[in-house]
Amino acid sequence: MVATKKATTKQAERKPVVIVDDVHVIYKVYASGKRVTRGQGKNGIFSKTSNLREVHAVKGVSFTVYEGESIGIIGSNGSGKSTLLRAISGLTPIDGGSVYAIARPTLLGVGGALLPNISGERNILLGGMAMGESRKDMENAVDEIAKFAGLEEFIDLPMRTYSSGMAARLKFAIAAHRDHDILIVDEALSVGDKQFQNRSEARMRQLRENAGTVFLVSHAMESILETCNRVIWLEKGLIRMDGDPKKVVGAYTQYMDEISE
């Protein structure tokens, strides 16, 4: 009885950071109809009909995330992972349900744009100041951020000369330089070499230990296991499993092996 009371007390002391309550996201997209053969369309020319279709990308998803958790979001392609996290960050409107967060989540995605015609160094200054850092602090941080991203030799070059992987590493390094209450990382760890991935994983663990909350979307199960203390498996817009990383990743891996046979 005493042990049960202690466990209940400990659970009650956990501070909710993000609450996702019955969230739905529905996309409306145009789908091409069957092509009309010559003579069947108006005036006897080729034409296509189009109709509006709905794609229910996220279907009534609910969960609560607590302070200091690092949440891995996994699932096959098209399962709704990125859509869900864009909804949590406020970038994608939801069609039902609610999202509550103690602070505005910072979404870090590989597709995020940096300014192409200015140098990596200038992007560091502007990116940091956009997050509320002072210019002086960011000037002092340039070398550290460039080293983290592995771009010391290229930091004075325009961003348009960077590969997509180089740009993604720099974007992660800028965002991860400061602590965040809620940081959402979408596949950014898959763009670098093993050394960069190790640095990124270590930094994310540090953010979590500083009572921040991290979401990580990745197809790399090794990164998920190294970084996360909880994993949510999303499939066809629904939560299929939520819990211990080893158990969830194991079940997901088995599922993917079965459907690929």
C-alpha cells in the first residue's frame, strides 16, 4: 500500500508540458479523374475531370507529454508523423480536438529555409536573434555552432553553395544552441555522418535533462533508442503503440518486416 501511494504521488508531481486531445487533421486535395479519350470530351478534345478528395492524416490522436521527456515518433511513410508534429507546433491547422502546450514549440525540420544569399555565419546571427538571443551572444557563439555542424571551413560561404545536408546540420546547430521548453526535430539527425549524429543525440539528451521536452521524428531506430525515453508509433493516422522505446521499436520493426515479406 505504501509503495502504491509513493508511485501515485510521483506521477502526480509530473508536470504536463503538451496535451494532445482527440486531434484530427484532414487535408483536402484535388485528384485527377480519368482522362477522357478523343471525341468524348467537349468539342472532341482531350480533357480531364478533377474532384476534391479528403485525406484524414491524423485520426483522433490523444496523449500527454511530461516535462523532461524525449518522445520518439515512428511509423511508416505516410503514417501522419510530420503532420501531427506540425499540428502540435501550430503550423498545420487542426480540424478537430485540441492541443495545449506550456510554451510555443520550436519545430526544426530539414526542409526549413535559411537565407541563400548570405553566409552561414550571417544565418547564425540572424537565426539566433530570431530566437531572442542578443547579437553579441550569437557573435561569440559562431565558432561553436560552426564546429558543431562540422562547417568550420564553409561558414563564410553563401548558403546557396551548401548541400541540403550541410544546411540541415547548420539549422539544427543553430536551434540546439539554446535550451528550449519544447523542441520538435523532424528527421534532422539523418542528414549527417555518425559523428554529427552522436553530437546531436548528446545535445538532445542534455536538453531533456535540463527539463526541456524533445520530440524526434526519425526512421533511424538506433537514434530513437539512443535519444528517447518514450516512443509513440503512429500508423495510418492512429496511435498503434505508446510506451517503452525497446518494446515499441521492437514491435514496429517486426511489423515492418512482416509487411515487406
